[in-house]
Amino acid sequence: MTGWLGDDRTRVAAERILDAAAELFVERGVAGVGMGEIAGVAGCSRATLYRYFADRGELHLAFVHREARRVGALISADVADASDHPDRIASAVLSAVRHVREAPTLAAWFRAGDAARTAELAQSSPVIEALGLSVVEDPVAARWLVRVIVSLLTVPGRDDADERGLVERFVVPALAGSSA
């Protein structure tokens, strides 16, 4: 079907599939979930699932992009009142880490067996790169910032205060000269 209803149905079906995938990612980890299992939880056939997502990589990327946009909006709201650029950098990094950790569907991506795939997606995603560029204008600095956030999510500090100290001591000075 074409037109706005067809587009809406496509969006709703794709969201249902991504929601099913999210549920399974939390239960079994990202790498441990197959397309057939996602189709089953989504209530559709494998053929239907493959009409929306050509393969697991495409589904993973769609999921990551959807969640990155959601987290990006939360980060923007969190840093809206940042008093200066260094404060904005620290707040953005710590906000990103907090929001990912608080969402079981995202925290699943940073488990030991899934972290390498997550890091690869983070470095190749234009949506995630745009999140880095919302904090610093320099594309190289933005890519490095994404790596720092992935690192903190994969290998956390001892506690929140430790992570804040690391961000304020090392990340902020390295990026404070970059404008946003």
C-alpha cells in the first residue's frame, strides 16, 4: 500500500520488530539472538522481517540509530542549562553513560560478548557521529568522544565519582578547545 497509511504501517511494523529485538537483547545478549527468534517475538514471519531488514546487521544498525536518537534527545535536555563549554562536555558524557546504563535494552550492547560489535557500530554510525558533533564541532574529536563513551560503558569506573573525575581531568581538557 502506498501513501501515508502505507508508510505509517511500515513504520509501526518496523518498530514492533525492533521492540521484539530489544526484548530478546536484554534476555540473551545481542549476539545470541537470531532473526527467526525476533520474527517469532514480533509476531511475524521471517519473510516479513526480511522485508523490513535485509539481515542482522541492518536490523542492529536500525536499532542502534533509533536508540541513539532517543538518548541524544535526553542528553540535549540534560545539557541545556550547562553554564559553559567544559561543563557541557562533562555533562554530555556523563549523561550519555547514565542513560545507556539505565536502559536495559542499551546496557545489553555493552556486555562482554557484544561490546566489540557495539564499538564497531558506534564508530561507523552517522547518527552516533552526529551525537558527538553536537558536543564538539571537530569530526575527529567527536569520533574520539564516542570512543571515550563506549570505553566508559564497556569498562566502567569504580563509581560515579571516579568516572566524573576521569571525565573532568582527561576528557574535558582534551576537548575544551573544540567548539560546539
